[in-house]
Amino acid sequence: GVVVLEVKARTPAARLGVKRGDIVVAVNNEKIVSVKQLATLLAIGGGAWRLSLERDGKIFNLAIQG
């Protein structure tokens, strides 16, 4: 997974409650293993993504439409 270092205000991620320190473990059901892979998947997502985040040992699934 990839650790979230910053969440900008007024973004879809911020509105959904993504926080600094969350770990992105999957995007659109594809396991994330690098920052490069995450950036690529977000770039080709067409403005809609399903994120799986880990926070405090729990997994949260979010649908983001940007």
C-alpha cells in the first residue's frame, strides 16, 4: 500500500474523510504496491474510483467521483 501524506482541502478525498496516515491498499480492486502505480490508476480512472484504505488496522472502502 501507499501512505497518504497530504489531503488537500475541498477535494473529493477530503470530503469523504481520507486522512493523512491512511494507507491506500487498492484502487478499483487492484492491489497497490507503489506510488507510481497509484498515480497511474488515478490518472486513468476517468474521474471515478473505488479506494480501499487501511486506518488503525481496519479497511474502509470508498467510492470517489471527481
